[in-house]
Amino acid sequence: MGDSRVVRVHSPDSRDRLRDVWPFRDMLRSLVVRDLSVKYQRSALGFLWTLLSPLIMLMVLIAVFSHIVRIPIERYWAFLVSGYFVWNCVQQSLTTATYVLQQHASLSRSVAFPGEVLVLGAAGAKLIEFLLELGLVLIVLAIFHHGTVPLSVLALPALIAIQFVLTVGLMYPIAVVSVLFRDVQHALPLVVTLLFYLSPVFYMVELVPEHLRPIYLLNPFAGLLTLFHTVLYDGAAPSLPLLAWVVGSAALVHVVGYSIFKRYKATCVELA
């Protein structure tokens, strides 16, 4: 059918993919703005609602793991805020991927644009929210934990870029598979919950038995969160070997995820 051809973009490498998306940068920007404006439309508290849910969860985790099941981490609250908002951004992004193609199905059938724009727009909106949250985290840690802004924060742009590449790499296949199999919307929360416990969100990677740590670190989120904890909580430079591993893992996930998306996106336009 004629409509399916508008999104059948074959991009053999990242340069071709960028060339496909770049002409639609204004549309991408509009999707990000629309996503954020619709979310906070007629809301008196606006962005504070985005903070409310993770803040409540943070307070619960701090109470539980500081006073009930005591995890031996000094200033546990600082450790937790150093990684929790990273995880929250990933979780929200993956959830959005389960319905982003269906949400814009009519637009995909009527306007010629690459389907990647929809996924990138959803990821971009979550990234902006995360950057605002991260700014607050930096202020709180600078005042109450470090007493100053550590030089390690200079590594944050690289970590944020890695996080974005890894997250989008997972959003791509989730977006198309969610159209092909509606069960994904029900299964994903279970998978995300499992990943939450298998990633060092509320505990240090050092608490994982040493003989299991190499297997544990195969989870790219384990390495990514450890890097954020090092930079934000410890105020230290990230480990270069771990950084290299996470970069490679994120790139691999992105390449594989995009390959799946590229193969099935045209079919999904018809089914969404």
C-alpha cells in the first residue's frame, strides 16, 4: 500500500539514519514539545507532578533500607538519589515505547516521515524531564553531601549520552514488538521490575558476590548505574574499563534494537 512506503527507510549505518531523520528535526522538536505540553496541560503544579512519584518511592526506599533492612552505605540517601532518577528515566522511556507507535498511528499513515522520529521524540521528552531532575539532584548533593560541586560532574554529559543511546536502543524493538504482540504492554512491567532488582539502583555493585560480579555486569544498566554512582555519589572519575564496557554494550544494544525496528516498522504502520 502507498502509505507503508513513507516509513520504509533503509539505513545501512548511523550516518544514513541521521540523514533520514535530520530533515524532520522540526517535527521531532514539535513532538517533544507537544509531549511535554500535553502532559502538563491545565496542571497547577506542572513539573512537580513528575517529581512526586519518584520522590515518594525514594522516601520509601530510604526508610526501608536505612532503618529496617540496613544496607551498609554511608549517607544512603545520597547514594540512592545518585542513581534512582537514572533508573526512573529508563523505566518511563521503556513504558512509553509500548504505545508510541499506536499513539501516532493516524499521523504515520497520513504524513511521510521516518518512524524513528516517533521513538526519538518520546525519548527526547523523557530526557528533558530527566535533565531537570538531574539538575535538582546536583544541587542537593552539592549542598548536603559534597559541600561543593565535584569535578567529576564533567563526566555527566558522556554518561547521559550513553544512557540515551542504550535506552533508545531498547525502545526501538519494544515499540514494534508492542504493535505485533499486545502482550508486551503487560509483560514489560514484570521485566522492568526484574531489571530493577538486578541493577544497583538501591545497593552497591560491591555487595554482589565477587564470583557473580562478571555475570552481573553483563547487564549494561548495572555498569551504567555504577558509573553514575561513582560520579555523583563518590565525586570521583569513572572507571575507564567499566566506561568502555558500558559504551560497547550500549552501542551493541542500539545496533541490534534498531535493526529489529527497521525490519518491522513498515508492517507496524499498517497494524498500529
